[in-house]
Amino acid sequence: MSQDSHHGKWTVSSSDEDDDLPLSGTTTSKPHQPAVSSPSYQPAASASPTIPKIEAASVEVKPEPANAPVSSLVISSEARQSAAANQVNTVKYESSPSLAGKRKNEVSDGSGWALSDSEDDDGDVKGKSLGNSPKRAPPSPKTKKVKVENERPPSPYGRLYYIDEPEDFFESSIPPLNDPYRFYLNKVTGLDRKYNSGALHIRDILSPLFGTLKESAQFNYCFDIAWMVDQYPSEFRDRPVLVVHGDKREAKARLLQQAKPYPHVHFCQAKLDIAFGTHHTKMMLLWYEEGFRVVITTSNLIRADWYQKSQGMWMSPLFPRLPKGSSDDEGESPTFFKRDLLEYLAAYRAPELEEWIQRIREHDLSETKVYLVGSTPGRYVGPDMERWGHLRLRKLLYEHTDPIAGEERWPVIGQFSSIGSLGVIRPNG
């Protein structure tokens, strides 16, 4: 449909391209269509004492204009600010600057004036007589600040974001490991050391105190590859890392570009079969010379999520290797953690994860005392509806808890940055 106005002619298109899937880090504003069964919207692994579940829901954010500054975006969390910033700073595949831009930047006679090919500028020049106009001295050039190579850009998270942690902040210490549920909080910068007692930082998790690392897999939503690599101790910094992500198109290109200086970093893209699927899983698989470990966190792999925030993590025991000749069914825990973890990884249908699946089969996970609640995008019917997500959580609560007399009704307290879509909203609520 075309319209004419004093601003010119404009056209409204109903191209099918508008229905393309959104870029990674954003979601479409179209309402969810109710599924025949119980859909799950993002893969997320979680583990906790009485079956808590560490997973985040997707947030619906309208795409911002292409040139909007990052600081002007109104996003529900820093993680989504990081994802939105990636959307703004698209990757350009130009091999050289355009001729017009080059001409504007060339200096003709050393006087400080730059040439321009603007048609407006040409019109001004044609309408004036250069011979009759008085000569003007060129303006004194302003002193430009020399840009330092390693100078940090302005932080979208505030001026205090770059305050460095004290020297003793990263002194690794093993927290009490006799906790049957092994749930820990992260260290918070600025607190007295006694308040960080028993807390962990990502550098602690990856330190040699917990094992001699051979290889790792990092599942997450937001990544800062350079920052992530720097969290590994120097002796493990060149060990292979598999990054499991859900980015597509330009966002995927940016992620791959981040990893160019790091040849040991490899990628696995999660397949999201439905438009509303989001890869929110935040999990580490750590393979040591001494065994294998699983870590499930609430933090993205960006500094903002590990800096002055209360985040949580579950760290498994060090799982030993099973004796040679053991069957795949051995090494199971009373909570069927091994089975559920293998099923979750198999749901990715990714060849890059086959080696990790085999490694897990070869280890003894029987010491696990928590349940795993995973979520994968899709539509499920029958018994499959209780394999994933909130229906899986409901099933576990029903099977392993007993009601308290007189207290059949009790509140559920949840902490999250967004709740996502709850389906079609009825007119009367």
C-alpha cells in the first residue's frame, strides 16, 4: 500500500520477511499461540536442594532502532543489555571504506579543511563569489585526546563498573564440601572477607583446587569470550573450550568474531525448533584428569553478572571414572541425575556434544543428591509433558513432599528478571 504526502511517497509492506525469527538476544512481541500440550520455551538445566530449579524465562522486548545508543535501551537486566548492545553493534563485512567517506577525510592543502562530495556543499559554493569574500583565518585546531590502545570504553552499567577487585579477592579457598546439596553464592566485591566466606567466584570454580582441567564446555545465554578465557588460570587457559549458545545470524557472527584470537574455543549452536525458544541454560561441564564435574549457575558469562551481584550456583562432587568394562547404567544416583543429564544433552541433537555424552556415561554420578529439571523448546503430549519444565517440577514435588496439616496453601517466592509470556490474555483477566 502506497501513500503520498508532503514528506514524499512511502510504502507499507506486508512482506513475509517480517515474520522471520528475531535475532538472538531479542524476542518477538507477537503473542504466544497456545499449544495443544505443554511447551517449554528454553533449554535450562537446574539443580537444587528440594528440587529448586535454576532457569530463566525469556523476555519480550521490542527491537530498538538500528542506531540507538546502548545506554538508551531500557532492558530488564544487564544480561539483556549486553544482548541488546550486540544487536546494535552489527558486524560489517566491508573490506574497505567507501569512496565518499574517504574523500571527506582527505586534507587538501594541510590547512585543516576536508573535502566533501555533498551536493548541498556544492550548491553553496556555486552561489558565492570566492574572489569577493573576505579571507578568514582557519580556526585553531582543537587538541585531540590521544586514544590509549587499552583504554576502556564508557560502561553502560555505570562508572563504578570498572572498579577492580582487591588483590586478595580471588584467593581461592575450598568452601565446606559436606553440604549435601552443595549450593553456593558468588563472591561480592566490596564486602568484608568474612561475608564472602564459603562463597565462590568463577575463578575459584576453574582453579586447580578443584581438579586438573583437561577440557570444558560452557553453556550460556550471553558471552564475553575474552573475559571468559581470562577467568581460566594460566595453566588451563589454552585447554579446549566448547561454547554452547543459541545465537543466530548477525549475533552468531559477532560471537565467532570474538573468538578469533582464541583457536582453542569451539562452538555448538543450540537448535531452537520453535520461535519462542531461547537458550538460557547456564551450565559448565568440567573434565579433569581426576574425574568429571557439573556446575549449574544463575550467571551469564559476562563480567556484569559476576560483579557485585548475588548469584547462585550448584557444584557437583568430583565424579570418579567407572572401572573399565562397566555398563552405561552403572554410576546412577538415587535421583536419576545421570539419566536426566544424558537425556537433556541428547535433546540438543548436536554432534559436538556426543563426546561429552560418552564421557558422562563413563563416570560414576551416584553421589548426586539433587534432581535435575531441564527445559527444552517443543510441544509435548502424554507422559512427555512431565519430562521437562514446570510440569516436571510439579511431578517431583508431588512425589517427594508431604503436605503439612493445616498448611495446605503456602506462597511460592520466585526471583527472576522476567516471566515471559503466559499465553493469550483473556479480556477480563
